[in-house]
Amino acid sequence: MYRVVVAGSGIALPERVVTNTELSQKVDTSDDWITERTGIRQRHVAAEGEYTSDLAARAGTAALEDAGLTPDDIDLIIVATATPDLTFPATAAIVQQKMGVRQGAAFDLQAVCTGFVYALSTAEKFLACGQHRNALVIGAETFSRILDWEDRRTCVLFGDGAGAFVLQAQTAEEAGDRGVLASHLRCDGRMVDLLYVDGGPSTTGTAGHLRMEGNKVFREAVGRISAAMVETMKEANLPFSDVDWFVPHQANQRIIGGVVKKLDLNIDKVVSTIAHHGNTSAASIPLAFHAARQDGRIKKDDLVLIEGMGGGLTWGAALFRF
Ligand code: UT7
């Protein structure tokens, strides 16, 4: 078995920024309500003709450069997305083409806002057994395309963007202490109706719009996320006090605060980018991780715990030494 190391990261954000004030001119909301209830101040929105695959390929290319690799080195691409370019082929196949990767496997993974945790955990298994050597794990979304822009309960929450990790299979000597140490994935399909998109190829034949019973999802969030984090630390046999950085899915600052309180975590170790990006679903964790690397907080050898929860409901956590 190989150790699976995070060898690089990269991000891509659309140029256009939409502030809360701009949104308040379109729907009955206010900067105060959005900021107080969620922590969101702005979000990025993709331009016409800018697709999930474009953001994913940009983030993937940046992550490759960061890892010092080329497209020839990549033999697995997993794109976590709930907003694929097309019903098929997989956005990962389009990303492979756009990035100039000519070998290996590529597929999409759909776990909505938990997508990046699911994809990281999945890729880790492919690499640990030696079947693949270098994987690109990308969370990429254009939620602006599935929002009902007249529904103030949902349209203020989400944004577009992409983030990517390069994962590399290394021997124990190469990896040292680094690598993915544990992950814990869950789903409870009894709650599909709390957060879903009301369209699809097999039902309406349309893409549909996002529908959410926000306060019910909120009530489920803190307990489930905390439990997944506890299970992950237990599996790694490490205490929370060893974790250098918590990088949560960025859905709501109050959910993040609730988890911090429940698990008695140090808020100074929690990375939050929700004010700048809003909820970018599968992209939010790698976007936040990369931001904390860029500003010098997350460094090589730091112990990082990521977590997410989203439609399904799905939820999970993963621990790695960077
Ligand atoms: O990432 C995937 C997982 N998703 C989540 O984790 C999201 C979880 N849910 C949440 O983050 C929160 O529930 C929301 C931010 C969506 C909503 O916050 P809340 O404190 O749960 O508010 P609420 O839904 O209970 O609504 C409170 C009030 C309602 O008015 P009334 O019925 O009390 O008169 C809403 O109509 O706020 C109203 N409201 C708004 N007002 C101004 C809802 N959206 C808005 C808005 N602007 N944008």
C-alpha cells in the first residue's frame, strides 16, 4: 500500500463579483440579513460561456504547476460537481481534454457539497492500492446556473468556483508522515427532500432549480458534521488538539461556529472564506484550503481536517498531513 500525499493545490474563480447590495436590488433581501445569517458578503458568478469544466481545468492546471507536474503525469481525474457541463460525458472527460491529459481514467462524482470529501477519499483508495500514481481531485461548480434568482431563501447563498488537489502515491520513505490519514463518509437518503434540484434528465428533462428547506438542513448540520469529524480523528487515533487547521465546507458561518463550539475547537485554527466566495458546494473546501496556503497560514507538514455536508443528505470528513 502507498501513502497518498497532497502534492499541490490550485483554484479558479470567475472574474465577476456579485455583492449582497447588488442582490438586494433584485430580490427582497439586505446586506445585513445575508451577513448576519450566513457570513456571506459576496460571491463570484461565471460569465456567459464560462462552464464548470473551464473553472475545473484552470484550477487543475494551477494545481499541476504547484505540484511541479505536467499533464503527462496525471493518470486519474475525479471532478466532484453537481453542476456538470452536460448530462454526459462526465465533466472530468471534458477537463481531461481541456488540460491536455491524454492517459488514465476520468469520471465525475456527485455528492453535492460533500463532493470534495467524497472525491478525496475515493482517489485515496485508487492511489493507495497502486492502480494509479497521480490524481487530480477537483471540486468545481457553477451553481449560478441552477439557482432560482427570484427565491431569496436560496439565491443569496451560493457562488461559482473551482479548487483542485494533486494527490500522489508515494512510498512510506518518500511520504514520511505526510498523506491522507483517515476519512469518514456518510449518507442518509431519507432526507433527499430537504435539499435537491427539481429537474433532471430522467424526470423533467430539464436542469431544474435548487430547492432547500434551509432551516431543516441547518438543524441537521452541526451534529452530523461533528460526528464525522470525531470518527475521522478516532480512525487516525489522534486528538483534535493535534490538528493545525480545520478547513470546513463553507455553507454558513453559524454552522462553522456551531461545530467549533460543540467540539471545543480553537476558532483561530478554522479557515473561513465564506465572506468572499459564498457557498461554492464541492469547490468550497479546496478554495478555502488554497486561500490559507496563499496567505501563509497552512504550511507543509501541517495536519488538516476537512469536513462537509450537503444534498442527500451526505456528509463526511477527512484528515491529512499536508
Ligand atoms: O451547503 C449545503 C448545505 N446547506 C446548508 O448548510 C444551509 C443550511 N441552512 C442555512 O444556512 C440557513 O438555514 C439559511 C441561511 C438558509 C437561512 O437562515 P435561517 O436563520 O435558518 O432563516 P429561516 O430560513 O428560518 O428564515 C428566517 C426568516 C424567514 O422570514 P419569516 O418567515 O420569519 O418572516 C425568511 O422568509 O428570514 C427570511 N428570509 C430572508 N430574509 C431576507 C429568508 N431568506 C431571506 C433573505 N433575505 N435572503
